Amino acid sequence: MRALDRIGPDPGPVLAGACGTWAFLIPLTPNPDWTQLRGVRLMRKGAVLELPLPSARGSDRDLHWIVRPGGTTNPKKLFAALATTRPAPTRRAASPGRRAK
């Protein structure tokens, strides 16, 4: 969410998946070097992404729109937003009978 806020008022369409992954739709143009960013993956050319209808309302467990379709995300703004946003720390779960660190 922090990266989305940093993109600004016109972030382009954003999908959220069941595993906490987000998908931004960016144009097929020369883009920044995404390999520099931790946790960022680009789909291969020709990959298929199943999209829900723009009016679909899914639950948090379904693929659903965070930002409804309309245009594309500016790749330079997205890169800058992701590069300046630290990932949220992961929570460590304790095993039964053990204390969390």
C-alpha cells in the first residue's frame, strides 16, 4: 500500500492475489532494470494473466482489483515507488510449545 501511495493519484490498474502478491499493469516499453528491486518479478512475454471483470467484487482470498482498470501504470513512477519503499517486516510465528523471538 505504501508504494501505491507514492505513485500518486493515477496509479493505473492494480490486482491483488490470494498470497499477498500485487500485479501492476505496465506498458511494453523499455523499462527500468527491475532486477535491482527485491521481490519484483515480471511476467514473460506471452504469459497469460486471468483478470476478473472490472466490476467484479472478490473476497480477500480471490484475485481482485485494488485499483479498477483504466490505462496502465507508469513504469518509472512504479520503479521509484518500489525502490523507496521498504518491504513490510515478516511476522515470525512460534511453533507449538515455543516462544516467538
